[in-house]
Amino acid sequence: MKFRILALVLLAVSASAQEGNVDLGNFKSVDFRQLSDTTLAPLGQAALQIRPTEWKHAESAHFIYHFFHDFIAAPVSTEAEFYYRVVSTELQKDTAQWERKCHIYIFEKPEDWAAFQTRGALDPWTGGLHAAGELFIQRNPENKFKGRALGHEIAHLVIFRFFGNGVPLWLNEGYAEYSSERGYAAFARARGYNASPLARGLTDAQVIPLAQLTSAVSYPQDSAQVGPFYSESERLVRFLSGVDKGGFLSFLQGMASGNRFDSALSRGFGARFSNLEMLERDFKAYLSKDRENSPQK
């Protein structure tokens, strides 16, 4: 059933997903005061202080956009609505609960993004950001393929809207990576490209013990460990979802509700994984197979 729904979503956007054929007539810039929601969080206010007279504004069904050029923002609106429908469908969430639109800020110039990183005190490796229901992304007009950043941040947004801010760091980032890899490949296929989810394997030296990974409340201080943290988190989400999709959703709800890890694990997977040690045993075997099937650096 989930594949049938995803196929319908793909068909619904395939005609409009070609960036070179976006109908700009359906994407209209409006005065900021005409937006359905003009309340901005502090980071949003900081963003609009960069080249303040040049920002333009528009909105779609679920999002409000702040940008510099229509031809950049219009394709973003197509992608954003696509990713939103895919993620909310996979998480089995009723979109009628979406009461206010999310703001998306689109930066085109690297120097503008660097200025925003400084104003917002962001980590230097941050390429996109979800914060307090707002998204901040980069879209350089010189790059033909835009990457997974938008899909990643949309996943964070949907998680935030429907599960709150209690989802642990590894689970939040792992799901965003997992969802964006699949969503980006699906969006590329809708545009006529031959694409599939792709992730590089982890070496033994890069693998983080699950007790450490699942208890992390901040990103690794060593920037060299940030990539493996994201990669292993994605694989753990992919593994759990593959074992039992319904069980994973129960586990996610349990973690979001403040359950202890073992309690949420038992809630979602019963006797299959009654504790972290049992999960780690099977997950290590999964990583070994994943390493064999992943492209090498």
C-alpha cells in the first residue's frame, strides 16, 4: 500500500518537477504584508537583515517562501510540497493537522549563507537548517543538481510538527537522512533520471557503539566524526524501519513521548529487540552486509 501511495505522489508532481519547465505564472511574488503569516522567529529575522531590500516573498499550500529570484524559488516550492507529501504519508500523519505554514528562506550566494551562519552562530559545516518551524537552505543557481538538503530539512519539519521536539538527536537526524535519500531519488526518477538511494558504507573504525550513539545530546565535537554520526544514524533508522515499519513508527512515537530507549524498543519490536544489546548484535550484522553492498570511497 505504501508503494502505491508513493507512486501516486510521484505521478502528481512528475509533470511539474522539470526545473526548466516550471510555470512561473502559478508562483507569484507578493508584498510581505500580504503573506498569511508574517510572524518570524529570531533566525528568520536575522536572515532578512542580509540584503534586506532584495528579499521577495510568496507561498504555496504548506509553505511561505523568502527568496531573491522567482526562477530559483518556484522549483523549490515544487520540491517542498513533494517532500512534505512523501514524508507525511510515510509517517502516516494526517495533513489536516498542519495549522500554519512553515517559512523557507532560500539563499543563493555562498557569501550570504556565510553571513547568516555568523549571525545565527551556526556550526561551520551546516548546509541547511530547521529551527523552530522555519527552514533555511542554499540554492546556488550554478549547480544543476541541488542535493538532499531540502528533503532533509523538510523531514525535520514534519517530525517537529507531528512529534514535537522530544525526538532524540540520532533519531531525528537518522530519519531525515533516510527520508531525504529516498525522497531525492524518487524526485529524480519523476524527472526522468535513473536514481536510487545511495549511501557509503561505514568502516569498523567509524562505527559508534549504540549506547553512545543513542544517548548523544549534541553533535560530535570532532568534525571528522560528524559524517559517521549521520551515516550510522541513517542506517539504524533504515534497519529498524526495514525490520517492521509499523514497529518503527511505534518506537518513534515512544521516543518522542519521553520513553526510555529500551521501553520504546520493546513497544515497537517486542521480543525481537528487548534491549540495546540484542539490537546491537543484529545491527552489526546488518552493517557488515551494508558495507559489502555500498560504494567504496
